[in-house]
Amino acid sequence: MRCPFCAHDDSQVKDSRPTEDNSAIRRRRQCGGCGARFTTFERVQLREITVIKSDGTRQSFDRSKIEQSVSLACRKRSVDGEKIDRLVSGVQRQVETLGESEVSSLAIGEMVMEGLRQVDSVAYIRFASVYRDFSEASDFADFASTVRGVSAG
């Protein structure tokens, strides 16, 4: 595994354990070059999945893009990292169990929205504002008025 600090190609695993939901293996590593320690996660990938973007382009499914979007929507909210990881793992499992080699970004966005709706109403609205491309304040108001009985944290 390449060191993220010095790009040295050799690192040694110091500790290895499953994540809380047993969806990945967490490994603590130490670089053989600079001695820095870092963490990696190993996850099962059932098949190669291609995401079809709204403009028709195709790219490989990338879990980290979902993690980044969800983390941004949850920023400064009382949503812990474990909840975010479970949500992202749940979306990834849904995508993989569809049985398709190609999935639209719209379908993935809907899965993320459903997960966020159950986790935090503000994060849900934040994600929706980007995903549904709100352009005016009235778009926020209209959407927020449909959000009732959703968890606030």
C-alpha cells in the first residue's frame, strides 16, 4: 500500500479489525519509508458497476464520491461518522444488489436522499438542493414544506 505522506510503496499492517457493521476491514499501517501511520479500509466489491451520469457519460462507481457528498450535507450537523458510513454502505449494497452492471446517477441520488431523509432533515434538504438543482429560494421553501416528521438529528 502506497504511503499517503511520502508515496513510498511499502507499508506494514500493524493492526487489523472489522468495522462496527462488519462491512469492511480497518487496517492501521506504518510506512516503511517515513514511519508515518495511516488507516486503510478494505471492502468487498461484488462486481464492477458503471454509473451513467445525467449527461450520458459513464464512469466507474466510486463510493468515496457518495461519502464526500453525504459528509458535506451533514457538515455542522450532529450526525456522527458511523451513521454516515452506515448510510454510504447501505447505498453501496443497494447498488450492488440491483444486479445491474450499469446504474444511473439519478437512481443513486434517490437512494442517498432516502437515506438522508431518515438520518437528518437539514442534511436531506441540503443534499436535495444540489441534487435537484434548486435555483431560487422558493425551491427550498417548496421542498422543505414537504419534509414533515423527519428526524432532526
